[in-house]
Amino acid sequence: VEKLRKEGEKEFDCHDYMSECTVEILLETAMGVSKKTQDKSGFEYAMAVMKMCNILHLRQTKVWLRPELLFKLTRYGKDQVHLLDTIHSLTKKVLKRKKEEHQKAKKSILEKSSLEKLIAQDEEKLKEMKTKASKSSAEDKFSYGQAAGLKDDLDVEDNDVGEKKRSAFLDFMIECAQNGVVLTDDEIKEQVDTIMFEGHDTTAAGSSFFLCMMGARPDIQEKCLQEVDAIFGDSDRPCSFQDTLEMKYLERCIM
């Protein structure tokens, strides 16, 4: 929204903005890459995909560009090499980063396992402490966890709910490869390329058409604005899933 505001009142092509936006969303949801670490890679990827689509369209309409040998001699062939490098470099960079994160997480789990083994060696001493603490806690009507300053499994409160971690598609693919499923890095990269290329372009095109239609109908814009204002009022809180269920008129406009 902040980037769109810079265009002011003049006419502009919103597709570039929507392409960048959808790439960033896919990187965060499907690839599990935080927006803070994306820098300008999303914009570069979106622009490279759009230029690649233009080249593919030219090869379909210009007969002399169809033979591979002739195509490589043209500037379009050289541009394609550069664009493919930009597209593949993003997926390679994301895959490398996620694999490093998984290796660090696995190392942390192994270190934790070693610590648990050391604790298990002192189990007899802990049992003696538990016996002494349970005697005194029975008199004072305290649980063992309260008396010993610890908290065992029976002391877990109802509202002690763990954080629900969202598992991204790329994380799932890497975990499968590490757990015995035969998946090479190239196969994972191909799956990522498919989702990134197909997923962002179709969504960006549909969103762009929607914005163009909204721009042509200020009366519809006003109705959508009234609906959103009725949901949020003067609040600047983030939008929740429940909020989207209330956006019935806006949903019909998008559909």
C-alpha cells in the first residue's frame, strides 16, 4: 500500500507491484522465509519472470526465434540466460538457507539429547530429593513441583499452550529428504520453482485485474470501504481469519 501511494493520482501499471507482493507472500508462506530477510530478491524475481514470459511469447509468434541455434544468437537468447540465472539463484539461495537452518536445528536437538543423558545419570540422586521433598510437601499441602521448586508433567496448567509453528512446504520437503524419502536437491528445487513460478504469476494477474476493475468503479470501492470500516472501526490491529469471514461483499468482488 505504501508503494502504491507513491504513484499519487497518475495512471500506472499495478501488475509490477502485485507480482512483487505475491512473490514475497509465497516466500514467506510456502518457503518459510521471513520478509525481513528477503531484501529486494522478490522484486528481481518477479521482474525476471515477467521478462521471461515476454520472451516465450515472442518465440511463439516469431518463426525465426523458434530454432534453438538461431535463438541463442539473438539478444533474446542472451537475455534468457541472465533471467534464468536470476530466477534459479533465488530458489537456490532459499534452499541453501533452509538446509542450513535444518542442520542447526538438528545439531541443537543432538546437544539437547546429550544433556538429557547426563541428567539421566543422576536419576538416583533426584529420586532421593523427590522423596524428601514429598514428605515435607505433604505436611504443607504443596505438590512436589511446588515444594522442590520444579514443575513436573502433572503440574502443567490448562493454559500452558505451546506456540503453534507453521510448517512451510519447503521445510516439509527438506524434512522428507532427511528422513529417508529419496529426494535430491535438484528435485526439491524443481518443485520450488514450479510453485514460485506458477503460483505467483496467476495470482498477480488476477489481483491486477481486480484492482483495475475497482479503479473503474468508485461506487463499489466505497461499499468495500464501508464494510472494512464496519469490521475494524478506528483500530489498526492486524487482520485475523475471522475478519476475512466478515468481508462478504469484498469477497464477492474478488470472486
